[in-house]
Amino acid sequence: MAHEPSSDRWQGWWPLVRRSERAPEPGLPIKLGPCSNGEYAPRSPTPRLLQAARLARSTCEDTARRLGMSRRDFLRSSMASAVTLLAVGACSDDGEGGPAAGDFPLPSESTTDPDTSTTALGDGSGAVVDVQQHLLEGGGFGSGFPQADCGDGQACFDTQHWLDLVFARSDTTMAVLSAIPVLTDPDPLSAEVMDAARRAADELCGDGRVLVQGHAQPNVGELSGALDAMREEADRFPIAAWKAYTHVGRPWALDDATGEAFLALVEEIGPPIVCVHKGLGGDPADVGPAAAAHPDVAFVAYHSGYEVGVRESAHAPGRPNGGVDRLLESVRGAGIGAGANVYAELGSTWRNLMADPDQAAHLLGKLIAALGPGNVLWGTDSIWYGSPQDQIQAFRTFEITTEAQERFGYAPLTAEVKQGILAGNAARLYGLDLATAPCGTSAADRGALRADPPTPDALLGPRTASQARRTFAADHPWFT
């Protein structure tokens, strides 16, 4: 049975995050603007996306007037989310003027009836396990992000705002805090910081809501010292997985001598889950060989090999596209089949492609075909993109069209498949019992927070290429 929220816990937490002043009028609830996690230059809006945003804004204004609502109140409703997703679908194509391979087939009543829109977008009853979450405590890393200061004397990325944006203002049930590529002290998302955030979430809502990763850095200093540091971290903290960056600092690979030593230690001390940044600058070519050589280790390819600027289309074996196809080729070449020990994670990737239903359909269709429906994991790379609720709503309502299924051999995105991606697959990987998942805010609580949010639901990462370059240079001096 799920934990019930303790009233004294919630009453003690509410003043901590609630802002006394009323928030400014919100933008579209599905955040379509350009934004980066700091590791890439954000994509410029396409003409079709700009058209969709204009259509969504005008429709929201007209609908609010017809319903006798203020524009502000309408934009805080699930009806506005439905309007925005329908506008995105209406303005999409396959890049060549043909029909897009994906769509958001919401009922027309969802734009005017709150019960219909809530049902269509998800009423929060299904669990959501986000396997890539971030926060920052202290200065330094991330200080160049445009929302480093929320205007209340605290950074938008600290534990307080993270708890608010992720757990109070989205349907996220459980989360894995994931290490970031910091090679020096202080580390604003060290194991100590993650464990403190885990304990803060436990105090709010019972044990087990947050899992933490260890940051493996086998390429920093002497290899023996780096491996000893992993042993010490595993002894001190409840590590649920290891996070690695093979392209940060001195380059290494999962299948070279450094990688073999690292994976041998993972097999020795556990846990046998390696989450590795692949895509957004990290080449996934080593994932397949490493997975074949270490069948008892689960390899989670964060970002699924995606690269901004590479158009995702149907996978042609032997001709990788420079993006996600590279991961699929690595797995195929190593003889790793569907349902094996390689997982694809969607953080930043889904956020970049959800406003392009054609690419989104190809992304999900080919990942499921190659790795299996049980080996695609939900992640949002939050809180760089604000609350992940818009990403969740877009995913819950997204479908691969029947035409695309027939043409490309993609499986349909059934409710069961989508719920597996949102929660079930991660639960199986991490050994979680979703029947006893920690409590969450009620629908009424979330509605009140949307109406008067304690933290602005803004895009928190760099929004222009120049911002991204400055932020990356400041946060990753070892690359310059």
C-alpha cells in the first residue's frame, strides 16, 4: 500500500517553498522554447514550431474568453496543455512536407472540458520513475545558467526548488539523482549532496522516493586511487548505480583497459548498473562491446546517443545517422538483442524531440525495435528544463501513427508500453516495488500549485548558443 502523506510533513514543507507574492502570468504550459542542459547549443525553433506556438497562444486566448476565464487561469489548466500539444501536432510534418510519423491525438473536448483534458493527459494515477535528475547546491557549476537566481535569495537549482518542481508540481513518483561531469571540488552534486537530498525527500514523504548514483572517475589521477574512491563511496552511501562520462577529462572507453578495470570493480562491489553519458558529445560505440563482455552489468545509455542537429529518421542498419543510430549499430554489432543488458534513457532527448512528432516517433520506434519495449527508460534531465510535467504530459499523449507503424515496422505505443517506459522498466532494473511507492501530492494540491506556483516553471538552462558556450566553458574548464 502506498504511503499516505503526513499532514504535519506537508504543512511543514509548504511554507518552505511557497512564495508570498503572486507569480507573473505564465507562458504556454508545454514549454516549447529553446533550452539546453549546458552540454550543447539549444536548437533554434523551426518555422513550424514558431507557427505552433503562435497557434497555441491565440487558441488559448480565444478559448479562455469563451469559457469566461482569465488568460492566466486558463494557461494554468490542463486544457491549455491540450491546446498546445494539438497545435504542435497540427503544425508538424516529416521534414519534407509529408505527414509526421507521430501525433498527439487528443480529443477536441480536451481543450474546453477540464475533466476530459485531465483524463487525456493523465490524472497522476500512474507511477513515474525518472532515472536522470539533477540539482545543484552551492556556487560554481551552473552559476552561469540564466536562472541561477530565482529572485528569492536562492538558486533555482537547489534542493528546495528541486523538491518543489519535480515532486510537488509533476507526477514524478520516484527519481534517481545523477552525477554531473565535475572533476574538481567543490562538486555541487556530490554523493554527499545527493544523499542529503534523498534524506530531505524521505522526511517529506517516507523512505525510498529518491535513489542516488555514485560518480565514477576512473580517468582522473591514478587508476588505483580512482577505484579506491569508488569503494569508499559505495561504503558510505546507498549507491543505486554508477554514473560515468567517458568523454570528460582524459578520454577513455568502456571497452579499453580503463573501462575493463572500472567494470571489473562494478562487478565486484555492485550495484551492477552503469549509467553512462552517450550522446550530446559522448560516442556510444563502446556500449555494445562492453555489454557483450559484461552480461551481468546493466548499461544505461543516457541520452540514447542523441546529438542535436542530427535528424532522427528510420534506422538503416549499416548506415548510422550520427545520432541514436550509433547506439543501435554498436549494440547490433556486438550481438546484443532486444531485452538484453543495454537500456536507452530519454533525458534531454525526449525534451528536444517532443515538439517534432516525426523525429519523436522514429526515436521511440527504433529504440523499442532494437532494444525491446522493456529497455527504454524515462528520464528528463530535470531540473534544467523546469518542472518535468510538460514532458510527462507530452509522452503520455504521444502516439506513432498507424501509417508509420505499417511503413517502418514500428510497434504501437500502447498504454502498457508507455507506462513501462515511464515507470515499470526502471522498477524492474532497480528492484523497486511500485505498489509501495512513496506518496505524492494530490491532484488538488498540484492544481493549487499551478495556480500560484512557489517556484516559476521556467526553462532553467541556457537558451541561446552563446549562453550555452559561456556556461560550458565556465563549468568544464578541462575542455578549454
